[in-house]
Amino acid sequence: MEEKYKLVYKRLEAMVSMEHDLIANMANVAALLHETFGWWWTGFYRVDGESLVLGPFQGPMACTRIPFGRGVCGTAWERRETIIVPDVEQFPGHIACSSLSRSEIVVPIFKDDAVVGVLDIDSKELSAFDQTDAIWLEKIVALL
Ligand code: SME
């Protein structure tokens, strides 16, 4: 796990040093994470006024807008912190874009101390994410 994250981080660090476009970089972050770890859904939502709007992702079609404070994504935005959900059925207000998602991690992305988006990853397995994922994914989104 750590080894995979180290390699992914190195590749993404090199990529963002050569490209400044946020959408292009988000697209490749989603692609590389998804391919490396084989998750069910890996992607971004960007802050757009009072809601999050769907950004680059890999996986099945997803909800396009999530209001501030709603679902796991909107809650991570409101709390300004990473949220790990071992069982989505136990998270009040979880938004089920796909009924196959069982666990989830959402990592906020900061620019000048404001949340500008979130990285949302869903797994078909229960308890797929832990603190190791949180630490590495926070490092990865900080590259953006
Ligand atoms: N489950 C998320 C919604 C986004 S989709 O899973 C891609 C949530 O509750 O925020």
C-alpha cells in the first residue's frame, strides 16, 4: 500500500510540475489512482457557489451537484477535514450515487485556506479506507 502510494505520488509530482491546468491534473490524478488501486469510483467535485459540481472522475456516472453540508462530500467541505466512512449505510445523509458503494473517503482540497473541491473515492468493499489512505491522499491533493 505505502509502496504503491509512493510511486503514485512521484508520478503525480512530476506531472503537476509540467502542467498547471487544474482540470487536466485532476483528470490524471483520478485516472492513476483508479487504475492503481482498483476502486469503484474515483473523482473530484469542485466548489461552485453553494454546491459542489462533478469534476474529472473514473467510474460510473455520478450525481452532478451536492449542496454544502450534504452527503459525505458536502460534510467534508463544511468540516474542512477528511472523512472516512467504513459503511456508507451508517452515515446519516449519505448520497447514494451508486447502490454498490459500501465505503468511502472524502478529502478536501485547499487553496489559500479555502476549500475549492474534494477528492471522493468509493469502494464496493466495507472499510476499504484507513489513516494511511487519508495521509497519502491529502499529500496528493496538496499537489494540485
Ligand atoms: N456518496 C457521496 C456522493 C458522491 S458519489 O458517491 C460519487 C456523498 O455522500 O457525498
